[in-house]
Amino acid sequence: IIVALAVLAVGCLTNRPAFKYENGRASYSLDAPAVLGEQGAIAFDNYSVTAITFQGRGAVVPAVIRNPTNPNGMGIVLLPGALVKKEGEDASVGKALAQAGFTTITLDQRGTGESAYPLRSAEENYNQFITGNESDGVLMVADAIMAGKLLEKREGLGRIMFVGESLGGRNAIMAAA
């Protein structure tokens, strides 16, 4: 299992150029996404849990936010491994991090859990890439960046970290780059 952890200071997620491919690299200019749906927060001893959906690039992204009772001012975007639902990642890692004071958002990555986004074949993704369009992998990274922006704006956090396992680790590294 690959675990990635990247820390970004305030403003590091801003000032990115508009989406483009250049020399095999994608870059973005993304704002905090619109929250499309939100279930009321459920309170526990040290934190509360809120299920939300936000508008990603061409897809609705289901997510869970954990707000600690005593926040430390830092947020973490949790990215599960391939085929792991947000509830699986959030119930263990998200809970422990919230108890330690971190505000977390855990996503259902595209093609997993409540995500209605149908993943494309390897050939379709390759064709997206060579024509300068966003492949599924690039779109998942955009979702992670947008989740970080959402935490910055909604929760007023000073630092955002990206943490992931396996496929989520790959996406965390790319989102932080």
C-alpha cells in the first residue's frame, strides 16, 4: 500500500493556470466548488459528521466532512484506494484524525461508492490524454484539489493536506504537486 502525505500552506492551491496539458502535465485554475447537497450534521463526542455532495468537473462528487470539536486549524483531504468507498476510509482514518483535531473531507472517487461517474476504458483514457483532454485520473485529481479548496473556504482552514492509500496516494501526490 502506498500512503502519500503532502502538506500545503495557505494559498498554495491558488494561482494555478487554467486547465491545460503541457509537456505531458495537467494544470488547473479551480475555485471552491458549489455544495449541491448537505445532510444535517450528526454529533459525536469529539466531532460531527456531515454528508455532502459538490460539483466536480462534469460530475457530482459525494463526500463526508468531519468537524472536530476542538479544531487545530488544519484540514485533510482523504482519498481512498481503488474501489474503497468513502465510508470505509472515513470510519477509521477520518475518525482518528478528527479526534486529533483535524477537519477532514473524504471522497467517493469517480466510479466508486455513490459516485455516478462511469469510468472510461484504458483506451478511452489514453485517447483523452493524447488529445489534450482530461482523463479519469486527471479528473480525480481535480476533485481532490476542489475538495481542498472547499475545506479552505467553508471551514476557514490555514493548511490543507492530502492523504491517500494506493490509487488515493497517487491522486494525493498529484493534487499536492
